[in-house]
Amino acid sequence: MFPTGCFEEEHSVGKPLVKMVESPSAVPERGIYGFVQFLGAEFAFILYCVWAFVPEEWLHSIGLTYWPQKYWVLAAPIYFLVGLVVCLVVLFGVNMNNTAPLDSVDNITDVFAQSQKAETCEKGGVPRLKDVFISDVNESVVSPEQDMAVPLPMLLAAYDAIIDSDEDMSSCFDDFEDDSLFNLFHLSRPCLMFIADSVRARIGNIRSKYPQFSVDELVMVTLNYYAHGISSTSLLTKLGLTHTQCPAIISLVSETLSGMTDKFVSFPETPEAKATVASTIERLCGIPEVLGIVAVPHFRVRVSPYDKDDYRAFFGPPGYTAVACQIICDSDGNVLCVDQCGVGSLSELDLWESSAKGRQIEAGEYGPYWFIAGKGHRQSKHVLTCLASPSSESEVRFNEAHAKILGLMWTTLSCLTTRFKVLQQLGFAKENCLDPKANIIRACCVLHNIAKKFSVPPLLSGFEPVYPEKPHSGLTEVNNEALTARQELIQRVFSA
């Protein structure tokens, strides 16, 4: 009659006892209790309505004389609601008052301290209320296994609050004024501290290689080199470093920052996020269903002219030796992808077809969206290029909208190369050793996105990089279906 597991029988001195076992199953007893509570609530509500709306003379005429004053009809609910709000505020204040400050000795723990174990909570359940150590929060937020999309805004807000507070948080950055920090690194103080903490959480062998220097000092050296393209002598003297030590430090930190692209440089994954990006671009230029903008900037490098093979490989369309890197961004200037890096002689189409991200986009893994590209790319099902020879007003309007949204990529890259002047000259390079240069490019894109999250103001653009956009060879075959799709888009959107 009853579900299995709801009751247990215990025998004591030959007398059976029935013991209720906690179970979410529906049993008759619970139904009876619920029905009685329902009737009681209905009866109480009817009495309340009689007390509130029936005149006292009528009640007295039938012998109901012992009633509270009608003043309490409204006063009692109001007092109850006000008391509930006050209790919530007082409870919050008590919890805040009982929370130890960050520098309290109560926050010190060790392996013998009692803490809530993860296995005490069922999978998918809500864990018990407890204090979480700040180290656990940081580890959870910047761990490579975690998705950065949700906790990043909370972490940025927390860092702003911590920086603005009066808590004592010693750091090498405290030795500099805010203006000096911006001049040295082109980044703000909260942004620099967030970057240093992120590097500290990810870097593994730094203590064994440089035990005499803190992570903040190594990050300072690297970011100063990124900002100016050369290490500042005054900063190195203050930190007790020499120029000969800088390349190894910069290489180590660059590799660490480059490994953070999975957190800070990523495509919108959810349908809602993709739709938001597409709608923003459509409001800006009028072209619907566009998810990103593709470009291949060329960053200068030095190559020995005596090494003819390398010189020929790095010499590209801009007229100088460079490395080419495929970058995708959105209309807000956020870098979405830094996928492929090659020698300067490679064309945009070659980089696109050889890149993993390009193959994923062409396979339709990101949905029915367009990606705006320049003349160096080929029109396809998901790559939208301009028309070489527009023949109607609608095609002219399409080319203007295309140029407008493509111009945002050049603005983004100009901001990137102005903030990080190292991208204006990456130094000596070899064809079979492009990883160090690629790490610096990816690291600067990571820092660019972090700077945008912290609303760091851009620098005045004093350097306009060259983007050749060399048209692709006419020998490549263009899909007729892709051309038809572009023409249908022009007729649907720009014909009016």
C-alpha cells in the first residue's frame, strides 16, 4: 500500500514500532496534513475577510462581539512585511559584521582546518552555506578548466572594489603613481593587478627559474617591453635587472599570456550571444547575420638580407619583411580569434584555408552567419566580401556598408599596435622559429581584451599599420551558390 522505503519497522520487547523515514515520495499522511493545512488557511482567510469588511453592528447583532479593533486589519500585515524587510537587513548586517577582514588572522588556514568537502553535496544540489577563501575563488575563476564567460564580470567588479578599498594589498605596482603606471605600461592599476594575478595563477616554473624576483616584477618587465618595444632602463634599474636578462623573462611571460587565449579570446558560443553580436553589427552597418570581421595584418620583423630564403619568405605585399597573422574581431573591438601566424609572403587566402578556425567556419560549425573579409579572401558560404565592380545603387550601398564594418577592424588593430608598440617591430625572426613572435601577438591580443574589460582608455593613434589586402588570384574557383547568396542579401537588404 505504501511506497517502499517510506517506513521501517523496529521491534523492541516484542512490540513493533513504525518509524517514518525521510523521503520525498508522496504518502497518505502528507496528503492529509496538506489538506488540513489548506482547509485551515481557507477558514482563516474567510474569518479575516469577515472581520475586515462586515460592519461591527452586524457582527454584534448575531452575538459576535469579541473582535480586535479594525485598526489591526491593515496594521498587522504592514507590521509583518516591514518586520520581514528589517529582519533581512539585520541578518545581512550581522553576517557582514561577523565576516573577518582580509588581513585578519582568522583567515589563516592549513591542511588540518575543517572545511566543507565537495562530496558532502550531491551532484547538482545546492551546497551548504559557508565562507569561501579568496584563494579558492581565484583558482575557480582563472582555472583553465572553467568557462570564463560567467565569472569574469564578477571578478572585474571585485578587483575594482578591492583596489578602491583601504585594505593593505602590497604590490610592486604600489611604488608608482597611476599616471606613471599608465606611461610605463599603457594600462591602469586594476588591470595590471588582474594580469599579474592571472599570470601568477598559471605560471608553474617561475620560482625555480627566477627565485629572486616576484611575479609582479617579471610581469612589469614584459608589459613595459610590450608597451614601448624596448625595456625601460629606469625600470630595470629599479627592479635590479639587466637588459641581458629580459629576453628570457619576456619569453616566459609571453608564453604564459599566450596560453590565456582560451579564456580571454573566444567566440560567442551560445545562440543568444551570437544573436547579440549579429544584431549589434546589423545596427551599425545594416548587414544582417554577421558574426565577426576577418583581417590579416602584417607585423614587421627583421630578417638578415644575407639569408636569401628567409628574406624571400618574410618579404610580403606591404614591401617589407613581416609576419602575417589572422585575426577576427567583433564590432566592439574585442578580439575573437588569433588563429594562424605565418611568414609575410603568405596570402590572406592561404592563411584562411590552412587555419583551423577557417575550416570550422567554412564547415558551418558557427551557424548560418557571415564573416566580413577583405579583397584578399574569396567569397564563400560564410565569408562575405565586397563586389569588385558594383553595377547598381544597391551594390554600391552594400560596398559602403561592407567598408564601414571592415574599417572597425583596422581601427581595432590600430588601437592594438598603438598600445603595444612591440607589434610595430617584433625583432629578428626565422622561418622555422615563429612561435616566440606568435606568442607575443597572442599575448597582446589577450591584454587588449582585458584592457577593454577594465575600460582602459585607448592611446592616441600615432601609427597606422599597413594592411595590403592584396586581391586573391582569379585562378581560385568561386562557388556560384556563395555568389548567389551574396546577391540575394544585397537585393533583400540594400535594394530599397
